[in-house]
Amino acid sequence: MELRRYWRILKRRWLLVLLPLIIVAAFTALAWRPPPPAGFNVGVNFLVAQKPGQTAPNVNEERYYNWLTSEYIVNGLTDWAISGNFKTAVSQKLAEQGLDVPPNAFNVAADNARSKLQLSISAGDAETLARIMDAAIVVMTEENAAALPQLGGDTAVLVLLDEPVVTPLPQNFRSQLDIPLRITLALFAGIGLALLAEYLDPTLRNREETEQVGLRVLGEIPKR
């Protein structure tokens, strides 16, 4: 019975229910702009082609030590890539090119798969990110000796497997819910406004409302 009463209230005051929806929809339509990209990402893969320090007695053993050395180098470079020292080195390399990019302006992620190093960098600007990755490739391939003291000052040999391609990151889930959330809140605001108007309205419209205030109903006039 209560649900029917609420339905009658909302049906009678439908304009108040729709008013916040109309205001929010109009404001959203006028102020809406395409959301900016959440950022950009670029990734490359390196293959370690380091030769073992000493030649093994036979070919199979030499190949084994070659792969084993490559895996150790990849592990060391992965830890270096996600460290602050690597980001600082990249920032300094960009400064030499006349581009001021502090280390905290980009994020670096790295992973390893046997002798393959996967390097991923993300930033807010696509053009700057491309310059950052170019500098990161130079630092990774030419300045990795400091990160690998086991090589005795030698630079690890890295082979770039692919060209860096900058791609936009997808929008986060929260930004996709922005407009639906506004509409939902406006709908609840409209319902609350209609119920408040009904509560403050002293008008008696039916037998139930009349009897609730203690008055006796002698008769009713039907709508038809």
C-alpha cells in the first residue's frame, strides 16, 4: 500500500522529479568536453647477446653458459631499470638534448623473460614520451656498465628487438562512470525534492489523508 502511495506522489509531482535531471543534463551537455587521454605508454624489448667471459670446453656447454650469463644480465638490468638511478640517467640524457624532464615526470616498468628484457615507460605527453624512450634506449644500451659490476666495467651487449610505438592509455573506470553517476544522483535528488514538496504540502487529496488528520469523511466525489 505504501508503495502505491509513493508512486502516486511521484506521478503527481513528476515535474519536480525531472527538474534536477533536466538541469544536470543541460549543464553536462554545455560543459562536456572529450576527456583528455589518461596518458601514453611505449614499450620495447631487448635481447641480451652477451658472450661468456671464458670459452667452455665444448659447444653445448658454451651455449649453456651463454644463456645463463644473459639471464643474469637481464635480471640485473631489470632491477636497474625500475630504480631511481636509471630514471635520473635518462633525465640527464634528455637535459643534454635541451629537454627538461625530471625523473618524477614519467614511470618506468620492466620485466624479464630469460634473456629478453621488456622495458615500458608511461607519461602524460606523447611527444615527450617518445623522446624519453629514445633516451632510455641510449642509456640502457650504452651506460649499463655501472649497473653490472660483475662484468668488470664492460658494457652489456643489448639488441633492440622492436621500434618504440607510443600508444594512448585507456580511460580509467571512474571517468567512464562520471556522466551516469551525475544522472543517478540527479534522479535521487528529484525524488527527494518531490517527497519533500509532498511533505510540506497541507492539501488533503483523498480519504486516507483526511482520516490521518482526524477528520471524518462523509462522502466522496469520484473523478469521473
